[in-house]
Amino acid sequence: MAQSAAGGEWKLKIRRVLRTGALLIATIVFAGALYLLGAAMHNFHGGGEGAEAFAVQAEQAVEPIIAGETGDIAQLREMAGFPLLYLANQRFFGEAANASYAGGTARLITLQYQMGIVITAVYPAKAAPLIKRSGLTLLPGAKTLSLQGNRRTAVCAEDGGRAACLYFTTDDAAYAIYAKGLSGDQLTALCNEYGLSAR
């Protein structure tokens, strides 16, 4: 009887050892599979040998433009290579230039109007900090601009009525409309009175 009990204990111990061993082997196999999957994903996303064949660029690099000046919106649009914002039927002095942002190139366009309004545009949109005006405080809420009959919501920043700037972005670019001596409401009304257009 004692021998039978002892034999049963040995069998139980052997089963436990075998079960533990099988669990350990399964864990090692699973870890190996995860390692191989991780290595494959590393190669796909840009690491390891031959990664250049699989690397995916989030967006294409922005090519520099030929800098220049003009008072013609069609010429300025051609120089910029992206849609521009302008005041309809108003004379302006326009500049196209290259700028650096986040280790790459950005295209910077400026339109200066005689009434004191300055419209700045930058491509790509992620380079928006390049056109942010210093010394202005962002206001709560938003302003509504009329852009060729469509409503466009803009963020407003001002300096106690001494200067104001309206900011908005599209998928392609970021824009700033700035004027001294005006509040955000006055600048919005002026833009809507003259008529904002895009080209």
C-alpha cells in the first residue's frame, strides 16, 4: 500500500515536471516568433539591411522655389506653387522666398497692401509657426471670414487693439492676415468688405 502511494507521488511529480517543461518550451517558441515578427516590422519601417526598399515617406520633400517679387497674383501663384489668399481688386507688393523649418524647406509668400494689411502664407501647413506674429495674444472663440462665398473659421490674436492677426490652415498651407491699428473684429470686417479670394 505504501509502495503504491509512493509510486503515485512519483508519477504526479513527473507529470508536473513534464507540464512545466512543455510550458517553458511553448514560451520560448512564442518569444522567438515575436522576435522574428519584430525584426520584419523593423525592416519594413526603415531599419536594417535593405530598409530603403521598404521605407515610406510621410510626405514628399518641399523643393526650393526661385525667390522673387511681383505685383501680379497670377505670377506670384506660379512662383509659390500652392493656392494663395489675396484681397480682390487691391494692389499689393508680393514676395516669394524659401525658409527652413524642421530640417527641411518651406515656401514663404508675403503680400503687402497699401491699406496696411499683410497676408502671409507658408507651405507646407506644418510650417505654420514661421508665420506666427510675436507680441499678440490668442483670443477665445473664432472669427468667420468669407472666402469666395464660403465661410472660413479663423483663430484671432491681437494686442489690445494696436494690432491683430487672423490665422487659419488648409491641407496644403497656413495663412496669416495681419494689420496694425485694428482689433480682430475690425480686421475681420475689413477682409470681408474687400473680399478675400484664393487662387
